Amino acid sequence: MPIRRHPSAFVVDPRLDRGLRQLVLFGLIAVLLLPAARGYSAWLGWMPLWLLGMPLAGWWALHRFRLPRWSRALRAAPGLRRRRSRKAQARRRSPAPRIGFAHAA
């Protein structure tokens, strides 16, 4: 069995990838079109979790939890950075604690 030195050398089984992709697509269509698929089942729980969330988590795990690669041009775009204001924003203060005793009725 060959030893893989780099995690990007992992090859995804295309049959499993296609099956999970179809399952995610089926779950998305079911959640969008069927009101019962957006509800709660006494046996299964929240249906969108099982129709969309779990297949998406499995698909993501199949690809070894890799995040999408963003291009360097998109990361370095100056318009996406948060602007700093010249004026400081007012901060809320927490209310002062009340000192006293509870009144008995």
C-alpha cells in the first residue's frame, strides 16, 4: 500500500461522490417543494437535517473537510476589507447593579 505524503494526493471515489451529490440534490428538491420535508418527525427529528445537513456533511467529509480555495485576487480585494471609521462608535454600558433587599409581601 503506497504511503501518501501530501493530503491533496487523496483521490475521491467517483461513484460515492456522484451518489452523495445526487442525495444532496434530492434532499434540496424535497425540502424546497414538499412542506412535510421542512417539518419535524417524531421518529427522525428535524427533517431538513436528515435530508440536507447529513448528506452535505458526508459529502464534505468525503473530500476530507477541504474548504473551497479562494483566489488571491479575491482575498486581496480592497473593497472586501472592513472600513475603519474616524469616529469611535458609542458603546453600550451594562446597567448598574441594584443594591437592596427584596420586599416581602
